[in-house]
Amino acid sequence: MIDPVDVRAAWKPVMRLWWRFKRPMTLGVRVIAADEQGRVALIRHSYAHGWHLPGGGVERGETAIEAAGREAAEEAGVHAETLSLFGVYSNHASYRGDHVIVFRADSWRAVDPLEGFEIAERGWFSPAGLPDDVTNGTRRRLEEAFAGREVSPHW
């Protein structure tokens, strides 16, 4: 049987090339959500390495804040009742036209996340005790949010 994770990983370079022609500029969103103990929600995708803040692409006809709310609920089970803008970042290291908007979930309630192949694992982590394989961009955003690191315009 073919592993769906392997199939998605194989198609990733092809999809990125298609996106460059179809979408000369891309816009993504991420959400920082902390629970009562101060732990933050992180997800691990089935098709990409490392732990990330929940988030994804802004779809046609959708605002960035709508996308952030949708992605947080689908990926992490976080239904954001209020979101505030945390930062806007260029992600030119991944793709020259890529930008990421990070929101903070000021108040939220737990919901059932969307089940499927996209999310391999979900977890709640102390900002001081992140997993070793948390992505660099995620680590920097959490240091900005919780450890007083200066906010950078670059992902």
C-alpha cells in the first residue's frame, strides 16, 4: 500500500512550482494560542518537517482573519473568539512573494479539530520547553511573543 504521506511529500515541489505561476504572491496566516497554563498550540504536518503554529493559506474570497480562525479550529481545535494582529512577516527565504500574518488568539474555546491526513500530531508546549524540531520561524515568533525578543519583519 502506498503511504499518503510519501505521495504528498513527492508532490510538494511540483505544487510549489504551480503556485509560483498561479499565485505570484502568497499570503499565509499563523495563530498563537496559549492555554490557561501558558502552553502554546503547535501542530506537525504530515507533509513537512517540524512543529508549526497552526495556520495555512488565505483562500480566495476569505479575509486573513477569517483564514486564521478557520485554520486554528481545523488544525488545533482552537475556536478563536477574538484575534488580534501580532505581526506581518516576509517569508522570502521560502518564496520571494510569500508573506505570513500572525494573529494572537486573545480568547478561544476548544472544539474538535478537523481529522484527516494533513495533521500528523497536535500538542501544547511551554514556550520555554519547545520540541527540538520546532521550526525556526515558529521558535522566533514565540520568542517575540513570550521572551521579549525584538519583532523582526522576516519570517
